[in-house]
Amino acid sequence: MIEVVNMHLVVKTQVTALVKETNKKKGYRVKNVDGSFIPALNQKVLKLVEESVERASLNQRKTLMGKDI
């Protein structure tokens, strides 16, 4: 994976809001998001984007599409 310095695609407030909404819908009781969760999730997102770019390139496209995920 290409190392990207200071690239933050994941926003903690949005993740926290999603956790809260998931708790309501599913009846879960998770209340906190640990400080290590956001960087780990961000790394997964960066890897997913990198893999998607590779797939689009291999298919000779210049546009990322949902099917690249």
C-alpha cells in the first residue's frame, strides 16, 4: 500500500453519529469510539480506494465506479 501522510478520509464525528444511529436501530449499547479505531478505519478506507483505483486502471477506465469496490 502507498503510504499517504496526513490523509484523513474518515471523520470521527460522522463515525460517532453512525454508531449512535446503529444503536437506536439495532438496540445495541456501544457508547464510545476508541482513539485507535479511527486511524485503523482510515487505513482500511485508504487501502480500499487504492484497490479500486487499481481495478479501474486494469479495466482501462479513468473513472472510479461502485463496481470497483
